Amino acid sequence: MSTKTAPNLLTVERILDEVDEWYGRVRTLRQKLSRLKRGSSAYLDVLPELEVELGVLKYKAEWAARALDDYEESLPENERP
């Protein structure tokens, strides 16, 4: 039987930093797309990269949400939001 250890607040913040970093990558690709003609081959060439980055962002956001939830659950009842 394994015991789950809740992350500390610093760990949660670092995970959120990773979410911010990946959001920046998605934003950069979206800006790149905005400079390209919609539907052009150059535009379409960027879409797979955007899809990958969105998948990673989704994973990291879900991880951050779980970590934050685990952290909040580890707080004493009177300190929970």
C-alpha cells in the first residue's frame, strides 16, 4: 500500500510555471499563424506543431490542477479555501 504525499506550495508553483511556459509556446505559434495566409501550405505546416504543443499544454494544465487539488486537500480543514 503506497501513501500519496501532497506536493508543497513551491512544487505547485513550479508546475504552474511550466504551464505558463507552454502557454507561451502555443501563443508564439498562434502569432506565427496570424502572419501566414490562412489555408496556405506554410499555415498548414504549422498546425501539427501547434497540435503537439496544445497536447503538452493540456497535460501540464491537468497535472497542475491535480497538484493544486492535492495541496489544498492536504491543508487542515480550517485553512482550506
